Amino acid sequence: MTDCVFCRIAAGEAPATKIYEDDTLCAFLDIRPIARGHTLVIPKRHATELEDLDADLGAQMFRAGHRLALAIRRSSLSADGANLVLNDGTAAFQTVPHVHLHVIPRNHGDKLRFAAGLLLRRPHEPMTTAEAIKGGIAALEAEDEGKSA
Ligand code: AMP
Ligand code: ZN
């Protein structure tokens, strides 16, 4: 068994509140969120840092993060924006050695709440948060279908 916690999450061998999954990527709630809805997108295939990451997989990971940011705006979390952050390497304070993209919902005027979130890192009802984001993904898909009709 791998000792990489994100590989184990991707394989369904470690618990996580998953938001989205396909053959190559997985997105799940951060266990110590800075803000409600803080999500991580990972490639399922292990890569420790950007040095090891296939460029196409990196592009797919960003595409998924982009869609999640749009979904979170459309969800009942009603984000006004998001921080998409990737800490590459221990020099950049990467703490989990499996590449991951943070998607952190933001709202206008949330500076103090965001600062408190950075300090406290407390979970916010993971199940209802995940359902809210999935609702946003469904809304985004409905929009896409409307555009292509
Ligand atoms: P980084 O500093 O970019 O490496 O961030 C790693 C992130 O992974 C942190 O925000 C942690 O809270 C999060 N994290 C660590 N272990 C888990 C886990 N088992 N499930 C979900 N998120 C995790
Ligand atoms: Zn891994």
C-alpha cells in the first residue's frame, strides 16, 4: 500500500469528501479548509511536485480547478471569486507531497473571515458543503447544455 495519502484518497482507500472524479483526476474537500468549500484537485497518478507532473495532466488539473471555481460561484455557497493556488515544493510550503491545486472560495469583503480561516482551518459541515458544490456543477452543466442546444 502506498504511504501517499492523496494516492490513497484517489484509490478510495482513505476517507475524503469527494466532489468530482474521473479517470485521471479527483477533487475533494480540504480537511482543514481556509474557507467553506476549500477544495483540492489532484491527478490520480502520483507526482510529487511540478518537476514530476506530466504537462497535459497539469493542464487537465487546471481545467478542473477552473470549472470548480465557476461551479462554486453558481452554488449556494455564492462565491464571488476564488483563489486557485498551487504550492510547488517544500520551499513553497507544500506539505503533502502529491501535486494538488487549491480552489478557495472568496467573497467580497471576506478579508477578516479569510484571515480567521487561515488561522483556524476548521471544517464546515463537509456533507452539506459538498452537496452545495455538486449543485453548482449541475448548474454549470445545465448552462453548457443550454449553450450547445
Ligand atoms: P499544501 O500546503 O499546499 O501542501 O496543502 C496541503 C493541503 O492538504 C492542506 O490544506 C491540508 O489541510 C490538506 N490535507 C492534508 N491531508 C488531507 C486529507 N487527508 N484530506 C483532505 N485534505 C488534506
Ligand atoms: Zn500520491
